[in-house]
Amino acid sequence: MNKRAYVELPDGSQTHYRHCGSGAPLILLHASPLSSAWMEPTMAALPEGVYAVAPDTPGYGASDPLATPGEDLSGYAAWLKQFIAALGFERVGVYGSSTGAQIAIEFARAWPAAAQFLVLDNAAHFTDAEREYILARYFPDLSPREDGAHLQKAWEMVNATWQWFPWFEQDEEHRIAPAGAAPLEMRQAMLVDQLRAGPDYAHAYRRAFLNEDANRLLGVSTPTHIIRWQASMLRQYANRLDHMDLPPNITMAHCGPSMDERLAAISAAVADLAKLQRPPAE
């Protein structure tokens, strides 16, 4: 059973997190606009000897938002540095999915000594033109309306996210899964997280899209495995990483389309990279 707690940061804001296990610290960063609840299956699949800590990133779940988000992910990377310091850690492994992966990249770029290793999931590469096209329509205004239209739009977005990418292009060319592939309970949970984030649900989400550029990986010196899950909604854009001239510390971890295969790949990557970082026997 995962435990839950809050930690107060130097600016007085509070970060909510889930944690379990014991051993080497591993931070797990969720996708947007979700919460750390989505990290529970991953936490359960991790190898022994890992202390797993899954925070709600600022503005999501039960965590306070950043006072000044800024124009990129640097504020979220700085939050992560403060969060691990507040927990008493100097150096951690980091697993991140989607937005979480992009925050992990920027954390490792800014504080390489604090990043023991990275496991990146649902990471991809977009061209500038693709980002501009997607961002123009990806984040509708979900401010509350008297007629409740924002609730219908949020539900449309949630349902479509599991079927098409980008979600607003609802045709066969952009289909990633058949209707109903995601259980209703899962879609409901996503809707609740999205609504809980409020009208600012796109803060980290948008900045993560802007960061989905393989060139950001060139500044990462930390040992890194990129999970290449065949069922990822970003699979077509992640495949481009195979043709990028990435540094030798970054390797691909391919796995099949099932969730069990994905979780096994994440667990294996963590075990591999944590072992690489163990001090030599005396």
C-alpha cells in the first residue's frame, strides 16, 4: 500500500506525493493533466531496493501551483530540485512519462550531479511546424461556464485523447486506438484530474510540448534509457529518435504493446541503471 504525504518547500508551497518501498530513491513524474495516482501501477512493478516517490507536479493533483510558471519547464525543474532537497536527497533516479519525461530532461540538464539516471517514457520529437499546429488547438479554454459547456468540452477531449492524436483530428489517419479501448473508469479518472487542475490545466502540458525536441536530449549527460512502448500515443513521433545522433549515454529500450510489457521494461530499465550507479565493491 502506497503512503501519501505533503512536503513544504522554501516558498511555502506544498507538494503532495505518494511513496513506497525502501532503498535508492526514484522520483516518478506523471503525465499532464494527471496526478501521481497514475504512477501507482508503475510503483508496484518496480524492483526491490527502490524507494519510489511520486509527486503531484505543481498545479496538478493536490499540489500547489508554481507562483511564476515562466515560459518553459525551468520552473518545474527547479521545483523538482527543491522537492528532492526537502525530502533529504542529494541525488536521485528519475522516471518520467510525457510531461514528466520533459521535466526530467530539464532537471538533468540543469543539475546533472543530482540526476543519478533517467528513464523516459512517451518522449518524442516534433518539428517546429508540428508543435505550432498542435498547440493552436490542443488546449481549449475550460474556464467554468454557466451552461456547463466546459464540462462537455473536457469530456470530449478526454475521450478523444485515447482515440486520436492530436485529439482534435478525429479521423482514421490520426487514429491511435479504437473507441472504448480505454476503460470508462480510466477516462473518468482523467476527467477528474483535468477538472481538478482548473482553467490552468495546460500550464505544464503546453510547456512540455514545446520541449519535445530531441535537441534537448543533447545536453543530458546522465545515463538514460528511453522506453519505446509500441502502444504509445506518441509512437510515430518517438520513432524519430532512432534516426537522431544522440549521445552514447542515451539508449532505447523497446517493448511490446501491452501494459505488462511496458511495466516490465520500466522495471528492467530502473534495475539496470541503478546497478550501473552502485559503488564498486571494496
